[in-house]
Amino acid sequence: MSAKDQIIALPNPHLRGKSKRVKVINDEIKKLMQEMQKATIDWEDSREHEVGVALAAIQLDKPYKIIVVRNNFDNKEDKSFSIFINPEIVKLEGEVEEDYEGCLSVRDIYGKVPRHSKVRVRAMDEQGREVRIKAEGFLARVFQHEIDHTNGLVFVDHIKDKPEAFFELTADGKLESMPYEQVEKAGIFRD
Ligand SMILES: [Zn+2]
């Protein structure tokens, strides 16, 4: 089994559960943080037009509040990540903006999701030291998406009543509107 095959996808109900806080960064947690990075890169290597930007532990079916975020979104050669343990949104700021999002756990469906343009996050790094981050733009979006995962939310939950907000990727890597009947049949919505 390759690393990316460990990634679970909707309609797996585990993605709608709340993850637990990490109390001790033990060997199990250290191994998980490695596996999360490996799975993200392995997934990216299997996709021609996409970047594996970030992952939450629940996407490997491990319900811990851990997220890994790529350090460089624009250069696929830079395969390094930052790790955030028990990340929390301290404050949402700025305007609400709509932009495209995809998710390794929502296969081949993309959405235009409203998110705040700025966010303040508090977390621990992999050494257990407290970190505070002020993010804006795409990084702010990534934090909101990933911290949602730790709370059992998936991006489609924000747009389920907006039929025009769903997109699919064409063979040449463009996003095209996806018929809502097709979206509904994919089983990605909560019952
Ligand atoms: Zn996701």
C-alpha cells in the first residue's frame, strides 16, 4: 500500500468527528507527523495538476489535532512542511473572500468557499513550543480549512446549499462548473 492510500475520503464518517488534543508528543505522534508529510507528497506525485498543500491527521484516520502545512506553495520541489499541534483559531479578521479549494479527502470535487482573508492561529510546534501565527491570503485559507478538519468540518459543509459553488478538474487541469446532481450523488454531504 502506498502512503497516499492511507488517506480517507468522504463519505467516510470519521471525517465528521472531532479530533482530540495531543497531550504528549510521543513516538506514535512523531511517526504520525512523518506519515502525514509522506502521504501528502505521495498524493501530489500521483496528480499532474495539483499541489498537496496541507493535511490534517484525521485524513489518515488518526483523530488527533495535528496539521501539516507545506512551507512553499509555489515550488513543488520544496517538499518541506511546518507542523502545528493543537492548532486553534484565535481570531478571524479581514474581509470574507471566495476562492477555490480542494481537499485530499474529497475526491475530484472542488468548491468556491468563503473564508476570512486574515487569521490568527495559536498552536504548538513539533517540539511542543507554543507558536502564534498571523496569516493572510491563501495561507489564512489553508489554516481555516485544516483547523476545520480537526473539528470535523469539511469544506463542502460550508457550501452545501450553493449549487453553483462546485467544480471539477478537466483533463488539462482547468476547473469547470460541476452539475449539482452529480455533486449530490457523490455522497459528500452529511445526512
Ligand atoms: Zn481538506
